[in-house]
Amino acid sequence: MAVAARGRLGRNRLYLAGLSPAAFLLALFFVGPALWAIGSSFTNRALVGLDAANPRFVGLDNYARLFSDPDFGRVILNSVIFVIGSAIIGQFVLGLLLALLLDYAQRRGFLATSLVYAAVLLAWVNPTIIAGFLWVAMFDFYNGSLNAGLHVVGAPPVNWLGQGPMLAVIIANTWRGTAFTMLIFLGALRTIPSDIYEAARVDGASAFRRFWDHTLPILRPIAALTLLSVTMATFGTFILIQTLTNGGPAFQTEVIALYAFHEAFQNHAVGYGSTISVVMLALNLAFAVVFLRWSRARA
Amino acid sequence: MTAVTAATGRTTVDELARRATTEPPPRPKARAGPLEWILVHIAFLVVVAFFLVPFLWLLSAAFDAKASAYIQFPVEPTIMNFVKIFTEHDFARVLANSVFVAVATMILVVFTVSLAGYSLSRLDLRRKDWITYAVLLLQTMPISATMVPIYGLARQLGLRNSYLGLILIHAAIELPFLIWLMKGFFDSIPRHLEEAAWLDGRSKFRALIEIVLPLARPGLGIAAGLAFLSAWAEVLMVIILIDQDNLKTVPLAFYEAMRTQGGYTEVQYGVIAAMAVIYLLPVMVVFFAARRLMVRGLMSSTRGL
């Protein structure tokens, strides 16, 4: 008994040692930066100059400034619009529709289904910065494919990045991220045996009825989880918007991650940039805790 | 034991991802009428156009001496864009740098997650699911939120403009998911195999290397592939950590080319497109060779880039 207990403790010590390299890296680059941000948010740390070498403690000044900063209000509003537009309306709704379409087509044995599936996935697996570049070209005012397409149908060209920058970044992010939602729902839909639909059809149930009775109950439990997942991912969007509009013009697409970056590296206010990072981390943590609770409840 | 699934946001998501990518689609039963066929295929056409046109443009622009934002068959088909990036943008060095960083990250990740995944799987603590929970929580931290502090921290630790810093960070980014993934693989390997090896007089470490790891080879393959790809594609950390020309990697060269060659008026689309094609190449190879694994890996990271 005692021997067994000691064996267990000894082994546990070894296992904890085995965890230590990973724990070290995670502490250094996840926990470390979070603490560093909290520490810096109480200082006037700068990127260059005297305050870079000797940051001064300024208490809650940065937070007071942040919450009375009209720019920050705008940034939060932009972030919310961007998340609602590209995560909830764009990726979630389009992804759900695509999953239903592909599942339906598969059950009908349409061969082109896998091509469509691959096309959606392709947009998602490529590095985000390439997505940014591709859409810079798509949105180009004079020659871009979108305006060329509008010309074909007789519509006037649109100055996408100049006049409707928020819509433009929402379109680009929807293009890039729809595959995630589609895959989740497709996975769920695959669990429904075709026989159920056939039986319902034989019983004379309408297409709507079949969807309502057999499809929806399968989708509903994971919908909230998926929604939260895409919201979290979209909330952190940086490089796509940076390459497309860099937050502009006139602050119209400045979301929270860009604001932290610009304050720290363009205005050289690292302390203030850290404060924004802290707020971003706190919001993300709140999302994540809810997310993990929900998925624990489902498991 | 539900500890595996208890704290996992992943199981639900990962299980669905696995199903969407591995299970064969349901067998078709009823035949489709012609109207149905036409409607579905019209929808297909719209979807494929939306998702593929940007890529078609990329390919045509990379091989066109007169590339513009306009999508067209190359006006002057050429491979000069590719030659140019090697002669004018020192792309050979950039490529070598990127391969070095990605391979080193891959090796570090495989070593770290083998140890950590195995240890976490075998650890016998009452509150073990808290560790799993903490790992998952870290996984949801967007690196765009820690960009500023990581810059500051790396500067104080002397990790800027050093591949050591870049490799450590790239490895750390992938760790939470891969630890969790590898733990799953090790959980499925029966303990009596290694216990028999201990009785034979092997040390715990040798038993891990000689008995357990060979059985976890598929998992190690996934971890290696995902670590390589993520380090290859990751751009945020490179932007904030590297500003010396001779240390540039592909994402940074691409980012800079976009900014300097890419004013809104005189964009050198051909050259940047050629870079993008090379940047994309390894991603595409993995995508077509191991789509399922890649998809599962990507689905697990909710971090926005």
C-alpha cells in the first residue's frame, strides 16, 4: 500500500517534469505577456524616448483615458459591427446554408459536391495575409474583379475600400472563415440517416416539415457553441483588416486589435496599447469561460 | 473517465470536424428530378465563383508580365515574376530562413508535446482536469491581443531579431491544441505496455521512447505537420519580432512587398502574386495530401489572425 503510493507519487513527479518544457513555453508566451500587459497598463511606457527606458507608474490613468476616449468607443462599435457582419451574418448564416446545401446534394449523389466543398475549404486554409492580398485585388476600383463583374451586369463601379470599407472587410472575412461553420454543421448533419428523410417523405411530410422535425433538432445544440467560437475568432481579427484597409479610411474599420497595434507602434504609446490589450484579453476570457462551460454541459 | 471530455470545448468541435471530414457521406437514396438538379447546380456555380475567383486571379497574375487586378488569362504569359523575386527580392535566402524556422519549430514542438501529452495522459492527480481546462483556456487567447506585450517582453528578454525567439513563440502558439491532441493519442495506448517495459528494467524515459512513442506515430505526424504549417504561415509574430533584412522569412517578405510595391496606384501585382504562390505551395501540398488532418488542426484554433 505504502509502496504503491510512493510509486504513484514518484511517477507523478516524473510526469510533472515531463510537462515542464511545455509549461515553460506556455508561461513565457501566454501568461507572461498577459502579466506584462497588466503591468505596463499602469505605466506610461513608450516605444522610443525617455519613457521607453524609464517608464513611470501612472496608476489608473490609462484606464481612465481609455474609457473616456471617443476613439475607443468608435473602435468597440466597429468591432461589434464587424463581428455581427462577418461572424454572425456572414460566416454563420452562409456556413449553415452551405452545410445544408452540400448535405442535401450529397444525399442526392451530385458529383460536383466535393468540388464545392474543396473550394470553400481552400479559402480557409490559406494564410490570412494572402486572403488580404487577394481581396485587395478583388476590391480594386479600376480593374478589380468585383467591379468588372458589376460592369458585366450593367451596374456602376463601387469604390469598395474607399466608400464601403466595413462592408469590404466583412465580405473578405466571410470568404475566409465560412468553412469553419460549414464543417461543424456538415458534421452534425451527417449523423442523420437518409432513411429518416425517406420515411418522412413517404409519410407525406413537406420539405419544411422534414427540416423542422429532423434537421433542426440536430443543429440546435451546437449552434450556440459554433456562434461563440466564430465570434471569438472574429473578435481577434487583425491581419486581414490591416492588409485591406489598415483601419481606415477615417477610422471606419479600426477594430480593437488594430487600435492596440496602432497606439503601441504608431503612436509609440506602449503603456496605452497594453491597456487596450488587457481589455481585449478580459473580454476574450469572458467569452472563453462561457464557451468552455457550455461545451462542458454538452459533453 | 469523463475527464477527457469534461473540460473540452474541443471534443464537441473536434468530434464534428472528424465526422465532417472522415465519415463517408450518406448514401444517396432518391434520384433527383431535373429541376432540382438545375437549381442545386446554379447555387453551386455561385458558391464556387465566390470562393475560387480570387485564386484563379492569383494564378493568372503570377504568370502574367502585365498582371493587374483584373482577372484575365495572362496577356503575356511569363515566369519572369518568379525570376524577379529571386533576383530582386533575395527570395532564396528568405525561403531558406522560412524553412529553417519552420523545421526547427516542428522539431521543438514534437519533442515538447510528446513529453507533455504523455505526462498529462499518465498523470494521476485528483484535479487533473483543471490542467486540461487551463490549457484549453490558453488556446482561446488570440495572439492579436498579446501582440503588444509579446513585443515588449521579447525586447526586454533580447528575443527580438533572433530565430530563437521566433521559434519559441511559434512553438508556444501551437502547444495548447497539440498537447490536448497528443494526450488523446496517449490515452488510447494501454498502460500495461510501458509497465511491462519498466519491469524489464527500462527507465521511464526509454520505455516512452521505445515502446509508447512508436505507437503514437500517427499523432506525432499530425503534430509535426501542423507545427510546420503554422510556423510557415504565421505572420503577426514575425512582423513584430523581426526587422533585419537578413532574418526575413516568407510572410514578412510578402507583407513588406505588399506595403512597398502595393500603393493603391502602382501595384506590382505580378511580383507579389508570384510570392504568394510560393508562400501557398506547402500549404496546398499538405491540404491535398492530408486534408482531414489539416482541417481538424485548423478547426481547433479559434484564434483570429
